[in-house]
Amino acid sequence: MIDLRLLREDPDRVRASQRARGEDVALVDALLSADERRRSSGVRFDELRNEQKSLGKLIPKASADEKAELLKQAEQLKTDVRAADAERDAADAETQELLLRLGNLVHPDVPVGGEEDFVTLEEHGTIRDFGAEGFEPKDHLELGQLLGAIDVERGAKVSGSRFYFLTGVGALLELALVNAAIAQATEAGFTPMLTPALVRPQSMAGTGFLGQAAQDVYHLDKDDLYLVGTSEVPLAAYHMDEIIDVERLPLRYAGFSPCFRREAGSHGKDTKGIFRVHQFDKVEMFSYVAPGESEAEHQRLLAWEKQWLTSLELPFRVIDVATGDLGASAARKFDCEAWIPTQGKYRELTSTSDCTEFQSRRLSIRVRDGKQVKPLATLNGTLCAVPRTIVAILENHQLADGSVRVPEVLRPYLGGREVLEPVSR
């Protein structure tokens, strides 16, 4: 959530952020009104309580005639205090409810617009010319079937659409990717973490995933638990309700977990293969830093993502995501999109978001710097979303006979194998 003091001092900035996101600007004025009622009712409650205490001191000293009148006043004050308390609680609840609906303040450098209004910041690698090499590239599903690596038919039979099996070398390729990604993250100073896949409502809400993203979340009604769509959620909630000494920062974690997404609203999109699925594994970077360090840390997370994709020898670009395509928690987001030959376009492989103090305020995570205690900044960044990375590797490193060259960084994790060969079925 944002700082209420900032809202009071500069409401136009908050309105501009909501407008840039394409969100409801009227929410700002409703929140200002609720906050004013909350504060005024709080003042009224305090005044009545003080009056009640003063009256209480007079009653024992009063004469019989005065005491009767004072007791009558005390009874009325008791009723007024109870009413003021209820009014204060209602205004506070309304303020909190509206505050939780408000997105993070957008960074001033973020391009304004919708999904297609991003700005390309960098391009890396060389896109292969398969025509010049004399063959038509196969898509990842055909390659996966040739290699005995991907089985979507049995995935659908067992679990439904957008589920899959990774088999044989496909399973080994996932394990190689995860181990290589964790090795890079560990070398960079991240603490490896295996995180829970189920979290409580306060963890999910605290990270901002029960607002605009709620339709994409799986909820277990009987247990009131949520399946995470990313290990960002348990990693953000890991220090919930804690105060961290500034000397311990930055704290950096690399979480590996299964991820579950309903993919609501994606009907008809990427229905072939394993690019958009309901369950996948991912290595996620997460950082806790002092508030003034968040922009620099954002650039570091992006650099680690670029290092990873470069090590996989993939052509990719970096984009500055537009305001209308930001998640509620992000003030700014960079995506790294790899080239997918058979689609003839770049597709998102990694993403890194600067959430500033938005999540820490909701989760009550603070930093102690001397005598000052204040919210810290949180950031997240995908290192390896496994299925999409497999798609990019298979399509970009395929050879004419259906085999696939293994990037050097993965070879130690695949027993030194340099090429994945088709198998007979």
C-alpha cells in the first residue's frame, strides 16, 4: 500500500498514477474522504474519553445532589464514547479497504499506455536465419516429441488442458536449468530457498495478488489457502511482521517452487505446447533493500537476468513495461523477451519489478536504521521460468535433423551432453 501521508500531501500525484495505470481515479477522492473521517472520528473519540476520565475523577468528591447529575452525564458520555469508537472503527476499516485497492505509485520514467506501449531498451544476440541454413524451423512441441521430452496429450488426459509431462531428456533439461540458475544465483550472493506452494490469505493479499490478479489465483476453500503463482509470495511474506536491522540489508533470496496459474482470460492464447500452462516450476530472485537502494537493486536484478539469458545463448530484448501492464505492486517493471523463431516474435521469459515500499507496508516489514524504524523496499525478478525457457532453447538451438544443441552452461548438468538427439518411439 502507499503512504497515507503522501496521499494527503500530494493527491494529484496519486491521481496521475491511477490514471496512467488505467485504474479508477475516483478511488483517490474516496480514500481521502474516508481518511478524513477516520482522523476526525479518532479526535472526537479521544476528546470524549478525556472528558469521561475527568468526570470520573469528580464523582467521588461530589455532594449527593451533584453526584446524581454527574452520574447522569457519565452515562450519556459512555453512550457517546461507544458511538465514537464504532464510528472510528468503521472509518478505519473503510480507509484500509480502499487503501488496499490502490496500486503502487508508478515511477515517472515508465512509458504510459497499454500492453503494446512498452519501450525497447536493449537487444542482445543474433536471430538465426533458418532459410539461409536451408531448413524450416520446427516448433518446440514437435521438437519435444521428437526428443521424447514433452507429452501434452497425456498431460491433458491426466489433468486437463494446459498441463503436460516432461519426460526423459525433457525432465533432465528442467533439472539442468534449475541447477544452473541456482548456481548463478548462489554465486551472486543469493540464499537458495525451497518455498511453500500454499500460503495464507494475508500472505497473498500482502504481496498484492488478491486485487487485479485474483482471477488468476487458485484458492482451496476448505483450507482457506492459496496456491502460489510465484515464489515471490512466500519470499515476500518470509519476513512478515518483522523489523530488520539496516546492517543486514540487502537480503537476497533465490526461491525454487512450483507455480500455479488459472490463466483466466487467456482463452485461445498459446494453446499449443507448454508456453502458457497452469503449473510450472520457476527460480525467482527476491530482494529486501533500504528504500533509497531500490532503483539500483532493480538494475542489478535486470543484469542478473541478462547474464542468465546470455549464458543460454538466446537472442533477447529488454523492454520497459508500460503503465497499463504493470502489476498492482510494481512501480516499474522490465521484461526480458526471447526470440521464438516459429512465432516470429519476442516473448517474455523473465521479468523484474521494483515494488518500492508497497509490499512491505502491507506485510508490516520494516527496517531499523538507528532510532528510525520505517518500511523497506522489496523487489523480485524471474531467473528461470522453466517451460518458457525450454521453448526458447529448443527452437533457437535446433538443428536440421530435429536434434538440439545444448548451451555450454547446461552441459555440466547434463553429463557433458552437447546435443539432444531424437528418439524412436
